Amino acid sequence: MEWLRFCVIALFLTASLGMAVISVAGVFKFKFILNRMHAAAIIDSFALLLAMIGIAVAYGFSFATVKVLLIVLLVWVASPVSGHLIARLEVTTDKHLSEECEVRE
């Protein structure tokens, strides 16, 4: 049973690390800021969730697990709001936005 638990933990943490590596590669690959923000959001949402699930399985159900899940919920609430505000600022201030994407007038 302990091997199964270890394998589940390793699977979640490895998947989280893989998502983080893909996200960082996307941040460095893309040139347009909105594409970079989208790539960076993968770490906030999916990679963090996988890592926290792995940590929760490692600790078992306890008060620490509840705190970990509350951290994930806090990031899931705060991250889209801040990302939206930054993207809105970019769209509002970028004079050459129509060169990168379709803009409705």
C-alpha cells in the first residue's frame, strides 16, 4: 500500500513539474505579452493544483491538507483577476496591438 501511495505522489509531482517546464518554455518562446501571460497561467492553475494534490496525498487528510487546498483556492481566485487586469492594461495601452491579433473597433 505504501508503494501505491508513493507512486501516486510521484505521478502528481512529476506531472506538476512537467507542466511547469512546458509553461516556462512557453513564456520564453512567445514574443507577444498576452501569449506569454497565457503560458504563465498554466503554472498558476494546473501545475499548482497537481503539486498540491501530491502534497495532500503525502500528508494524508489533516489540517495541513485543508490549508493546502485553501492556498489553491486563493490562488485560483486571485490569479485570474490580476491576469485580467494586466491583460486589460496591455490592450488599452498597446498602440501596435492590431499587428499581433485581430482587434474589434
